[in-house]
Amino acid sequence: MNANEISLRPAVETDAWVLSAIHIAAIKALPATFYTHKELLAWRNYREKPNGSNILKSMKAETFWVAVDDDVVTGFASFIVDELIGLYVHPNYQGKGIGRALVQHFCDEAIAQGIDKVFTTASLYAEGFYLRLGFTAIKRAPHHLRTGVIVPVTKMSKTLNIAMA
């Protein structure tokens, strides 16, 4: 699968359950190297089964885009203006350029709005991924999960090339 074969579309409310399933599966696939098992469990809101309620709440404030392969949602990104809030790709589809395509779409949307710098809060697992996409680390910081657990993350930014008008 190359970037030209990755289909992206805006998420709709009926995607919430599958987005929750992708979120849970992606976190479950992580080894307990950077975060403890307890922290990983809190990160997925202590869920074993998908529940789209948190995603539906987030859809009211954030813009969600999904990657689709033969009508199967394989990953998603959520963002607000210049901040990438979440990026998750189902483990069965990782390594195929889906995350890269979703981040590029986020950057393209920002450029279209005249934004020259974007930000994200990267898990320690994702830091290398974002560095390869041109982001730079700003600082390590504590991140408060919805569950109240605090985990270390890396605040990152990327300067975008906005064509001169």
C-alpha cells in the first residue's frame, strides 16, 4: 500500500465505535517498555471492548479523519486547528504509510488555513515517528489522561512550508 492508495475521508458519528476499537487495539499492541501495564490500561480508559461515547464527545470539538481500505476504517487522526490531538492506526495496518498520510492531511489542512506551525503531544512510542516526519521535540512533559493517570510525553512542533502568495 502506498500513499496514493490510502483513502482518507472525514469521520462520521457512525465511525465512533470502530475508532474506539482501533484506539484500544493500538494501545493493547504496545509493549510495556515506555509505560507500565497500568498506564497503558489507563490510556485505553480501562476498556477491553469498544465504546464510542468518548469519541462522540470529542467529535463535537475536534476534526476527525479516517483512513479507509476497501470500506474498512484502518486508522484515524483528530485535530483542532494547529494541534494534532490523536493518531491511531490498527496494528494490522501499521507500517503501510497510513499514519504518515493522516499526519500529512492534518498539515495540509493547517497550510490551507494559513497556519505555519503545528503541534502534537507524542507518546514516547511515537516520538521517533514524528521526528521522521519533520517534527522537532520541544520538551518532555507530564500528560494527564482522562482517567487521572499522568504519563510522560513529548511536546513537538513542525514548521510548515506555506507557499508565498
